[in-house]
Amino acid sequence: MRCKRLRALLSSFARRWMSQSERMVKIGTDRKRRRALALHYRLILAFAAFILPTVARAVVIGYMGADRVEAAEPHNVLVGPGFTDVSPHQLLRTSGDVLYVVAPTCDDYPSCPSNGLRIYAATSSGTPSGFTEQDSAHRPLTAGSVAPAIDGADIIHVAWNDRGGNLNYRTFSTASGLWSATTVLAATGWTTFGQGDEGVALALDASGVPHVAYTTIVAGTRRVGYVNKIGGSWSSPTVVDDAPFDANQGAWHPTLAFYANGDLLLAWFVGSFNYVPDGTIYFRTRDHASGTWTGTMTIAGDTLMTTIDNGPSLLIGSDGTAHVTFLNAGPAANGSATAGDYVHYYYNTGSGWTANHPGGGTQITHNPSLGPGPNGAVRIYGHGWQGGRIDGHGNDLYYFEGGGAGTWGAWTLYLAGAFDSSVSTRWSQFFQSFPQTLDVAYWADVYPNIMYVGTDAATSSGGPTPTLTSTPTTTPTPTATSTPASTATPPGGGTQTVDSTSSQITFTGWWVTTADAGATGGSEQLGEFGGDAATLSFSGMSVQVVYRQDTNRGQAKVWIDNVLVGLLDQYGSPLAQRSATYSVAPGTHTIRVVIDRSKQLQSSGYYVGVDAFVVGAGSTPTTTATMTPASTSTPSVTSTPTLTSTPTTTPTPTATSTPTSTATPPGGGTQTVDSTSSQIAFTGWWPTTADAGAIGGSEQLGEFGGDAATLSFSGMSVQVVYRQDTNRGQAKAGSTTRS
């Protein structure tokens, strides 16, 4: 959930005003360094408070959304101030298909001293495009953990704890748009909570009766309390956790889910202090007929990471299968001296909990979150690295899809950006309107927190198209975001060169104008930060990206009309001008060069340059003023995923090779180019692996993101031949004509 980093919007304000020497110092991203940066942050927050009233929308939308590649379903719709957690399900849809989000706010980590509780409604039904806060005059104050649910009359029930040590309850009428008065349900004695302490869970039974589990202090120890409103009045609070405690341990993060028959499942974990690998998960079930609780169950032999960044997250399918995910305190990773945070998953069909960990149980994240998926599957959301790295966690949002005893899908990109946050999903056993729509909420890792919503159609096939946003880490002198004045259209039968200084190119993020006598027009735009992009709308049959090759260059993804067509690697020596050409069907298109924040191992930097675009002849020009691609046409070059694998032993690397010629089949026939051929250039680490079933008796096997196999060929088609296996991953394939 929270690395609690100074990143994204407010951090970018700080970096804009740093001196060059200050920008050379990498600001720490772990929790221990955050207090040391508190004063620095407060100064920036004061600046933000002054400037944000007039530019907030431009900053938030322009930074987190304006440079995104539009997906079939929007994944980053701005909600407003607020944050999310995984135990409560903070999104709700009415019977009229209007999405609501209930969230606490946090202005200053970790205590959020002035936080309040807000409820937002989408401005339209169906897929939301914006949100407005409801009844702000009566919003509750000093809210900590928040848990909502919606009933069959479209009344939203909300429970939360406050700084006064109380558990509170209100309802919100979606018909009138008004909050009810507050009812105090219990005195918890818990006043020391911080952001991430998931202390309240609420679920409605089939009759619309609320049931609440919450953190309460008993004799100085954190325990789990429970109340319900069966019979029309609230029950007396009772303590329902009965698991044993060791010294300094307590009950963490209660969460609730109903079975379809009305039985209520409670999950929590017992542990000591934040980021201590000593947690144990426990479950109890309340019988719907008798109202009694069963004995406590546990998952033996799986130690949880005791932390605010850990659910557990709970979901029960309509078939009665219970699902739970949490962070296992696995072995140290990425050179860390502490245990790793590995995503673990179990399911229970009635005969006990069975493990089926996605990604082999080695994917690291913070606070994995369960939500419904298409066709009865479930999803586990978290944040991590592009390229599926399993030795650390990154900022981008991902998900696994699968569940039960079935096979999990890949760690799939949902959204790129500074979203080191917990994801809340929309789910309930009862009153789950429009279950075919998958809604999630998350927040940008900035303070004050800013919340977003993403929506998918559950009936869609395959994973959603990733939406890319910018994640700056240091700030050079920015190039202002420009609005293209027109569509680039070459003269009949010719070409048009659009220099990097042209207003026809939209640069989003931070791009430096760099003088270079060898560049088109004497300069190029140089970027560094993942998600920053250069966009051009053009009319023609081809487009060429011109850039400068150098030893400090990284890689960028190239998208045409929302389709990934290639990875542009700008590393090389000596400094020289290079280009990549992409062919498209005649018509109007949009090309985007998006910095991937990846590079070859030997490169000394991540810089990506845009010198110019060269457009090949096409149709009549069409004026445009969009900043995001709007065309739905499909270019003739598309990406086709292929499979790579992980060798079982450490191989001897294959040296990077240079193709000696272009593969050209005989007239009307085909030509097979074996993996041992010098016509194929392998960049990175590719061991030769013997395999009697492979062409020529062997194949080249790679493992690391960004490594590539390249073939120059002359023909009308090309086929990639590979060996399918259970330890294989995925690769992107693209085709370009280089000059």
C-alpha cells in the first residue's frame, strides 16, 4: 500500500525549485527517511496550498491523466481528495448504475490529523467521467478507517472510527443526497491509529442489516469488536477474536464477507509491530440461523508480514468459494535485510484453505486487494514493476486474474504512474448492482491524497489496455505541454518533417531542449521519466521517429492509435542520428513515443530523445487539437505477444551478435532462420539451450526485461517459432523498417 514516498505532484513542485546540485541528490523512498524530509515537505505543501486553488485541475489532470494512452475502459478518472484501503470495499453502485465512492482524506502522513470523511457521486451513470462530493456541509470529521455498503433501497451505510476513540455510523440517501445524523456504536479506546490501520469493516446481510467488525482496545491490547443491527436496534459490542497472543501482539485489520446462505466470515491477523514478520491469519464464521460464532481457524505454516500494508483482503463467490489474499513474510529480496512482501492466495470450497499463489508466490507488492473479475474469476490488484519483475515493488498498478484451483494469468499492467497505494474494489455478496462492471479506486502517492477510479467491463476479453501516466523523479527545466496546431500532412507523394520544436507535437511531462548540431534543426527534446510522452497526429501512410543514438540513452514504447507497435532502444555508440519507421493504413493517425524508464545494462542513463517525426504521403489533412489519441483505426503493424522462459540453471551468456545480412526467402517460398544464425542479433543474455524438439536441436532462452532478438528480413510475413512450457513468460514483438 504505502511506501509513504514523497513523489508525484507535490514532490515535483519541490524538485522544480531545487538547484542543480540538490537535484543530483536522490531523495530516499523508504519510510525511515520520511520524517527527515518532513520539514521540506511542509514547505512544499505550503507552496501547494497557495498555488493549487487556481491550477489544481490542470496539475492533477495534466500530470496524472492528460498524457495517458486512452484505453477501452478509463482507468484514471479523478475523484477528489481521499485515500483507499483493501479491507473495506469503498465503491458502490446504485440500482440506477451511478457509482459512489466513500473515503477518508489525509493531508499529512501518518496521523492525518485533519482528515474527514467524504462521499462522491459520479456525474453520470455507467462508466464515470467525473465525480462531485455530496453534502459537504455535513461531512463527518476526524475519520480514520471507513467502511461503506449499499442496500436494496440505494441507501449507503457507513461506519468509521474517530480520534475521540469511538466507532460511528451514518447513512447517506442517494435519493436526497444528504447525510443522516451520527450514531455512536461503541467506545473503542483506540486513538493512536494512522493511515493504513484498517480498523473498520462493514457488510450488509440479505435483509440489508449492517454488521460491523472493528478494532477496539481491551486491557491495552488491540482486539476485534463486533456489533449488528438485527431487529432494528444496535446490539451491545462484543469481542469476537479468540486467537492466542504472544507478548506485544494484537489483532489487526478485521474484515467481513457474507456467504450466499447468510453466514458471515470474519478474517483478521495477529502480530506485533509494523513490518515485523510474525503475523498469523485467523478466521471465524457466524452462523446466520443461531447467531453463534464457530471456533477459530488458521492457515498453518504461512507467516504474514505484520504491517499496515497488509489486508487481509476477503471475497466470497456466489458458488460459496471463499478467497483471501495477504502478504507473506518471505525471504529477503532485492538486497534488503528484511523479509519480502510476497502475494499469497488461498481459497476454501468448504473443506479447508488451499494455496494457489499467483506468480509462483514470488510477486512482491504492498497490500494485495481482491476484487471480482470476468466470467467468475477474481483479480488480485497491487503495484509493482513493468516487465513482471519479482525482486521488488514499483509504482505501477497491476493485477493477477484467476482464482480457485485454476491457472493465474500474468502480472498485468492496469495503470502506470506514481500509484504506490492500496486498491479498493467494488464487491458485496448482496445488493451488488451491475456485477458485469468492474470498479476499483486507488490514490496517487502525494499529500494531500488524491483519489482516482478505474472501470472495466467484466465481459471484455483479455486484459485492459494499459493507461500510461508520468512519474517524474527529478526535474530538469521543463518544456511546457503544447497543444498541436494541426495534423501533420505531407505534400502529395512526398514527406513532411515535423521538428521537435514544432507546436504540432505535444510533449507531456518534463522535456529539455538540448542543443545538438547533428540533430534536425540543431536541437532535440530530451526526456528521462517513465510515462512522459511525445504525441503527433498525422495523416499519411508512414511515420518515422528520428532520434539521436548515445551511450546514456534508454528505451521508449511506440504506440500508434492506442496499439503498441514497438520498443525504441536509443542506446548506441558513437553519437549519431537514427530513425525508426512505422507503416500504417492511409488515413489520420496518432503516434505516441512514451518513455519506458528501461535501458540496456551497459547504458549509463535512461534518456530518450525526440529529434523529429517524418510523415510519409497520405490523405487530405484534418485539423485536430487533441492531447490524447482519439483515432480508432488500427495500424498495419501490431504487437503480438510471444513467450520467453526462465532457465532452470544459470547459463553461459550468449554474446550480443550483429546480423550479417537480411533474410530473404526464394521466390514464392519461405526461409527458416534458425536461432543459431548470425542473421539474428541477440541483445542481452540469451543462453543456447539444447532441445531435441526445437529447430536445429536448440533454442536461445532469455529471462531479463528489455533483452531482445532482432532479425532484418525482406518479405510479406514473418513467423516467430518458440517452445511452449510451464515456466515461460511473455515478450512483445514489433516490426519496423530502419534507415
